[in-house]
Amino acid sequence: MKPKTIALLILAGLFIVVLLQNTQVVSVQFLFWKISMSRIILLPVVMGMGFIIGFFMGKRKG
């Protein structure tokens, strides 16, 4: 296996462990909206938004 593949598998495993340990319901307030959801849903949503923003910001510079 390539080192990059091994690193990605380790990171994915760590992310799954973090998700499974954070199942509590949290309230998120953004401007006028207040949303209650499980952290297991909130973490991937926020992570995905970060990847999308980072992708477009990197594409804009390049």
C-alpha cells in the first residue's frame, strides 16, 4: 500500500471514532435560525462545508 493510502485510512478511522463518541444532541444558532441536531450529523456537515470552501478558495488562487 502507498503511504498516502495508509494515511487516509488512519484519518478516516480517527474521524469515525470521533463521530461515534459524539452522539449528543446540540443546538446551533445561526443568525435567526436555531437548529437542534446530533453531533454525529453536525460534524460531517461542517467538515464538508469546510472542504467545499477550501476547494473553491484554492481554485480561485490557482
